Amino acid sequence: MKFKFRSVLLLSALLSVGVAPQVQASGAKKPVQQASKKSEAPASKKVQAARKPVLKSAAASNRSKTVAANAPSIKTKTAKSGKSMQLAQTQAKQPVRRVSLTDIDPSRLALYSSSALVIDQSTGQSVLAKHPDTVTPIASISKLMTAMVVLDANLNLQDVIAIGDEDVDGLKGTRSRLPVGTTMTRETAMLLALMSSENRAAHALGRHYPGGLPAFVAAMNKKAQALGMYNTRFEEPTGLSSNNVSTAHDLARMVTVAARYPEIRHFSTTAEAKVELNGRVQNFGTTNPLVRSDNWEIGLSKTGYISEAGRCLVMQARVADKPVVIVLLDSQGKMTRVGDANRIKRWMESASLGSERKRV
């Protein structure tokens, strides 16, 4: 019994010894696990704390990359602007080529008139010439001579004249707004002849001249000879005949003299007028669109056209602060004579500007 009791005590002692370590071991594990958990928490916070700077640095690096990427373009622009400034300075240092009226010939001006002439009235010198001595039909430019002959005769401009059957165009069959039987003063007929190039009005002026049409045509040719227009011939007062011929040189003489007549200057540069004919008011306008332009200062103007003559234009004007006579003959195309006149004007203004800079 004692042996058994001792065996039980020994067995329980052994069991108590074996369990205690396990309990201690299990109790030891908890602090370890807690310690590990505690150690893990700060570790994760450290990781997160470490990650945040990484994100920030990535954003910062992105911004840096963006700035770095933008930096070359800014430098490039700066470099370009620097080059532009250097180029501008280089161009500014280069001498400017001065243009004078004698530097450019008509072919370089691309004039579409077969014959052209520009005379500087202040000096009497030709500043542009293209076949100025070619004899060619002049169409309604003839009406300037018609007006001069009427005015030279000192006829009463308020006398009433009538459009007759003889005044109807039998050469070209052109139309007119003046029916046979229309009456008007000689002054009105001259206005319509010069402003609107009315052929019946011009013909009636010649027919109502003392001695009739033959005397009038003789007076036209006599006047031409007196002005030194030796290559000019008139056959009738309207210009419908292709036998009315002249040269650019001769017409420049005629324009210069015609510009001395106040009536011719006024009537040929009238843009539009209301005229009472046969009890009805009608509107008439100029045949030269440049008369209406604010860019032109025109003292005298006359256009002309028949198929044999082409489009013609003569003017006395002020261009580049100079009084000039412009003659354009046989221009093909409806607006080419106007285009030629504008090209001449721009050329003269550019040349004048260049000479002014040179003087400064």
C-alpha cells in the first residue's frame, strides 16, 4: 500500500513537473505573440510611413520630369527669340536698296496696256514710257478735243441743242440713253460727253458748231497741229471711228492743255449727275471708277473703247505728291487699264518713299 501510495505521489509529481513547463511555455508564447504583434504594428506603420514619402517623391519626380521636359522648350523658344532678335538686328544693319523712278522699266511693272506714258508735269520729263510713239486708234479720248474746240469757239453753253437722226451711231451701232428729239443745253451735252462718254451728245456738239460737222472736224485737226500733236488725226468728234488716231506722247500734250479748262476738269471728274431730259430726271455716272476712289486725286479723266483701240484711259492726277499725266492705250480686258493705273500709282509712291528715306 505504501508502495502504491508512493508511486501515485511520484507520478503526480512527475505530471506536475511536465505540465508546468507547458503552461509556462504557453504563457511565454503569448508575450512573444503580443510582442510580435506589437513589433509588426510599428513595422507596418514604418512601411506606410516609408511608402508615403515614396509617393511624394514620385509626384515630385513627376513634377521634376515635367519641369525638365518643359525646360528644353522654354530654352528653345528663348533661343529662337534670340535668333530672331539677332536676325532682326542683322537685317536692320543691312543697307536698304533705294528705288528711283528710273530703276524700274514698264515690263517689270507688268503693264497690260500696249502703250503707256507717265509725264511729271513739274519737270516735263517722262518717268515711264512703253511704246509712247505708236500710232493707234484712241476711241472716246477724242472727246477731250471735242470739248476744247467747243470752248475755244466761245459758244454759249446755255444754248439748247437737239439730238437728231444724224447723231445716231451708224458705225458701231452703239446704244444711247438720249433718244432722237431729246433737247438739252450745250453745257449738259458736254457734261454727258465727258462724264458718261455719250456719243450722241458729242456728235451733237460738233454738228451744232458754226459751219457744221466738217468745220468742226477741221478745227479739231487744226488744234492738234497747234499743240504739236503731229501724229494725230481726227475724222469725227466721238471717237467711234478707228481713223481717230494718235500716240501716247501726243495725247499727253492734249491732256496737259485740256486740264487748263475749268469746265473740262469739272465735267470729266464728276462722279454722277441727275439730268432732266424730256421732263424726266435721269441719273448718269462716270465711266472711270477711279474718279470715285478716295485713293486718287484726279484733275481730269477720260476713258475710251472701241474694238480697234482696246480700253484706253488718260488722266491728269496727283500721285506721290507730283502732278502727272497718265496715258494708257490699247489695254485688253475691261479692268486692265484701271489695274495699270493703280500699279503705276503704287510704283511711284514706293519710289517716292524710298527717295525720301534716302534724303533723311
